[in-house]
Amino acid sequence: MLTIREIKERTEAFFKEKGVPNPKLDTDLLLAHSLGMKRLDLYLDLDRPLTEAQLTELRPLVMRRAQREPLQYILGTVEFCDLTLKVDARALIPRPETEELVERIVDHFKDKTAPKRIVDLGTGTGALALALATIYSEAQVTAVDFSEVALALAAENVASLGLGDRVTLLQGSWFDPIAEGDHFDLIVSNPPYLTEAEMTTAEPEVVVHEPDSALVSGADGLDDLRIIIRNTPQYLAADGLLAMETGIAQYEQLSDLSKASEMTGKCVDDMSGRPRFYFCSLGTPLPDL
């Protein structure tokens, strides 16, 4: 019978052969998930033999990862802003960079009235909507997505977190399902912003397994951002904030778009120093974020 140690060594070597990033970490997480253990506990029990039933359960998970299916889809969940969200191929996997967007939003409102009405455009798993609904316990949050299957996934996450009384899901393209005359204190979005060329060089986890519609936005990556920025003034409250995750080479174009919509825009770097986020207001100068 093979031990945890032996299975770890064999799986890590197999993942390296297949070009899987972080083979050691992925091996540990798959083993721990399959055995119902915490990752640390693996190292306290490395000489424990595995039964054939346990190996039978583990093997297909290893094969899926070797075929470059995202680890999060295999595990079925991801942690986002201290929330455990269900994830699968119906929607984009929430990234750590998007957690940074939430942090910047919280910083912006810390000395202001907390947003009472929030809309998340292109909600996917519901990550941004649910994180903001949790942080701002008195807010009503609207989550919009064009994809019916993504909204179904978001609905499962809304239900699991018990936020159905404050998070409303609407199907449609960007602002289309929002009622005319509605205004929001916070409009937030992590829209598609990759160019068609960038998509051709992305990792297999992205190209093969994640939905293109949540990633690519035309030849220059700006098709959806143009729609959002152009329509924001109609729906943003007078002292409201538009907060978006964007491409790292789009600052100049976003600045032009915000000016054309008579808004004040500001680009903000992520923790790695890349210009990752873009914020807009209706003419009010934005503070450092």
C-alpha cells in the first residue's frame, strides 16, 4: 500500500511533467481535499498508507489537474474576502486582485456615509456583490450578469450565505436590466478586459476552461468598459463611486472615456505596482485610494 508521502512524491513529479504551476501546493491541496484533511495534517501523517478506495477517489482529481483544469474548479470552492464561494466552469474564478478592489472601496468610504445602494455589473459567482453586502450590512445590492448559468451559480452562493433578502439578481447586459431612474451610491464591476491577442497567450487553465465571455472584450479589450463608463452617469448618485478592475495597459483610454462622459477618473495600482483599478466620480475629485 502506498503512503501519503509516496503519493505526494509521485503526484508532484507527474504535475511537473505536465507543466502544472505550483505542483507541490496543488498536490497537497488535492490530497487534503480528497482525504478530508487539512493540508498541515498531511505532514503529520506522511507514512499513513492509503486504501485502494482512497486512491480511486484521488486519481480522477489528479488527472483533471494534469489536464490543466483550474484547481478551484476541482476543489469546488474558493475563499474570497473571508467568504467561501462555490465555483465551477459557469463563471470566472474570483482572483486575489479583485479582493484588492474591495479593499480600495472600503478605504474610499471609511470617512463617508456607507453605500446604501450598490450594483455589481457582471457578477459571475457573485463574489463582489456578496463581499460588499457582507461588509455593508444595511446596503441593498443588485447583481447583474448576462449569463443565465453564471446567475444560477451566483444564486447558489447567495443562498448559502443567507443574503437573499439583500442581494437581488438580474439577468441582462450591463445596465440593461436596471430600471430607468435608479441611482446607486456604488457601481462596481470586474468586466472582461483582455484583448483578443492576450487571450491567445494565456495559460491553458484560462484559455480552455474559463468562459471567454468573462475575459475577452474585443480587439483592444475595451468594448465592455466603454459601455459601462458611457452609461454610468445615468445611474450613479451625485456623490457616488464607479469602481472597476481593468487591464494594466488601459489607463490612457480609460481617462479619455471618463472625460468624454464628464466624469473624473483616477487610476490606482494594485499591490504589485501595476495600474489595475480605475475609479470614477461625477466631477468630484477623488482622494488617494
